[in-house]
Amino acid sequence: MNTAPPSPTTSPRGPLRAIALIPFGWQVLIGLVLGVILGLVATAIGPGTGEDGANWLTTTLDTIGTAFVTLLKALVPPLIFLAIVTSIANLKGVAGAARLAGQTLLWFGITSLIAVSIGIALGMVTSPGTNSGVDPSAAQTSDTQGGWLDFLTGLVPSNFLGISGSTGEDGSVSLTFNALQILVISIAVGIAALRVGERAEPFLAFTSSALQIVQKLLWWVIRLAPIGTVGLLGTAVASYGWEAIGQLGIFTLDVYAGMLIVLLVAYPVLLKLNGLSIGSFFRGVWPATSLGFVSRSSLGTMPMTQTVTERMGVPRHYASFAIPLGATTKMDGCAAIYPSLAAIFVANFYGVPLGVTDYLLIVLVSVLGSAATAGMTGATVMLTLTLSTLGLPLEGVGLLLAIDPILDMGRTALNVTGQSLVGVIVAKREKILDQDTYDAAARTSFQAIQAEQKAEADAADDAERTESDDADASSTDASEATDAREAAGTRA
């Protein structure tokens, strides 16, 4: 009787191994489909016996989606701090660093201006808030609000970490962070480290190493994106269903139409005007765009956005500055398309006429106030900032909350695509783009990018070991030479 174990070629693969072999993009698509299906099943099951009326499936989906977002949020504060400090340090030896920074901010403003103009044009043509089916009782003031005074005072850190705590009714303590304050702290620390000079080198070496660790942790969380997608999309469908989308149908179509116009018309025109291949850009940026759609977090997608930008020929010293800055302040979806259309929707709903001055104010808020959206998912702060500037009822925010998760997917995908676009355009205009690498950009997979990063890390480790061995050998040779000279002196 043959009791030998089966050969590796004939042994069955486990289910986890089989899932791991599925391309990441397909895993995400499967997650999207499963999320919709399970959300519809949860709706069909009906209300549960809990206090909130949620059934067991809705609760499970909500737990999965919340856990995924919580994991992303946990890594955001150190990610912002380390990325910004490191990126500023990387610019210290770059010629024309101030010009690069200025050009980056200028193009952030240009693309935001284009996006908000498209949003306003769509809103004026379609009047999304007129005759909508949404129930007026849904109007409620958001817990998260933004005003110009709040925005300006929010720039001042309440503590060095930009983190605050609150106590719940049950006595539990929760910590929240202000991404804008962390951004300000990070910029100040980075500039101070440069001014200190050589004595700050150990600190900058530590932040660079710590950033690699945090990014590795983030990659592990991103691998859970297909599962998180099931929970997030399933919860949205189960909680709001297609009825909410139907009630806000024109607004939903406007938002996605506006984002598609920016993505497929405005961005290609900008690329062509700067002598860049449209196909190369979209092939190269696709992994970041698709991941942004799933994760709903520009900050969570930041390592991928920076990676694909570098793979398109943008030098690392510039990409490591532009992408972290863009992940916190450059949001064509959340800070331009969405708030402009949402403000018009609220004005239509309440019968408030908007004049030329009001539309100019929307443009001003979108171009100058996009930093107010710094944080994780959602654009509520930017919307309330826009509404308060126009004097519109803040309760109008509640009218749109039902479809916010569905809109947020498209908004984030547009955000990260625009962040990479600005990096490529500025690199081209400043003549630091590797044109051959850009032209050869090919669509790649999540696994291929991870494998490439692992190979780079292994090569760096090998180089460090080689340098260490060479240093040891040199030290040994020098020691032997010293011993020989001493021995010769003794004999003499």
C-alpha cells in the first residue's frame, strides 16, 4: 500500500490559496457584485429585532465595512506625518524645489477650477433639486460642519499630534484626528528639520524608515479591500436601497456625469496640451484609480498613487512630495464636482435663486478651500463650508446622506487620478519627466506592483549588506596592515 504523501504537483490547493491567485482587480469586482447581492438579500430579509431595526445580515455587512475603514483610519495620522516630513526632506537637495512646489499648487488650482466649472454648468442645465422625490423630513444638519472661521481656526493644532478624544454616553473614550492640523504640524516639522541641518539627519532617517513600515502595514490593509467592498456596498444597498438613488436620480447622474467629463474629457485635453500620451497615462494610473474607487480614501490609496506616478517616469524626489500633498489638499471629486452640484441641489430644493456672485463664490470655495476636506472618506466638511458661504440651509446636507457612500466611490477615484495627473504634468513642464518611461507605461496589476516593490527592497538590502561587508573587509585589511607595521617596528 502506497502511503507516500502526494506530490506538490498533484496536491489540491486550499481555498485561500485559490483566492490569492485571482488577480486583485477581479477580487474587487467580485466584492462589488457580492456586496450588491448581499445588500439586496438583507433588504429582502426585512427588519431585525435589534433596537436599530437592522437584521443579522445588515449588521454583519456593516461590521465588515466599518472594520475596514477603521483599519485605514488607524494608519492615516502616522502616514500623513511621516509622508509629509519625508517628502519635504527629499526636496532639500533638489534644484528649483520652491518652483516645483509652486507649480504643483498652481496646477492643483487649475484642475479644481476646471472641475468646479463643469459641476456648475451641469447643475445650471439640469436643476437637480427641482421636483426631486426626496422627503423634506430627511433634511438635517450634519454633525460634521465647516465654515471659513472653522477652517481657519482648524489650521491651528490643538496639540502636537492633532488628535482629540471624546467620551461617549456609555463611558467609552474614542480618539479622533484632524488631518488638516496634522498636515500643518508635518510641514512645520519638515521645514524645521531642514533648517536644523546635519543634526536632524538621524531624525529624517528614522521618519523615512518608519514611513516604509507604515506603508507596508497599509498594503496589508489594502489587500482586504475586496472584503471591505462587500461590507461597504452591501450596507449602502441594505440601508438605503435603490429607492434613495431613484429619489435623487438626477443629482446622482449629474455627479457621475460631471466626474466622467472631467476624467475622460478635461484630463485628456490637459495631457494633450502638455504633449503627453493619453493612453499611457490611463494605463499607468489605473491601479490607483480602481483602488480609490474601492477604498473611498485618497490617503489610504496614497502609496499606490505615488507608486504608479513614479512608474510613469516622475522622479521619486518629486512624486514623494506632490502625491502626499495632493492626497490631503487636491480633490477634484470631493472638493469641486460634488459640492458645486450639491449646493445647487440644496438651493433648488429650498427655492433659493442663485446669482452670478453665488456661482463665483462656489468657484472660490472649491479652489481655495479644498484643504478643508483633508481626512478620510466623505466630503461633508467641504459641502457645509460651501453652504455656509452661500448662506444656504445646512440642513440640506441630510438630503444627500443616503447616497453619499455610492457617490464617494466615484469621487475618490477622480481625486487620486487628478493627483497623479498633476504630478505628471508638472514633471513634464519642468523637464524632469522620463519621457521614455512614460511612453512605455503599461497597465499593470496590484500583484505586479507589490512584486516590484519587494524586488526593490531586496536589492536595497543586498546593497546594504554588500556595503557592510566591504566596510568590514576594509576594516580587517586596515587592522592587518597596522599589525604588520607594528610587528615590523618591533623587529627593527
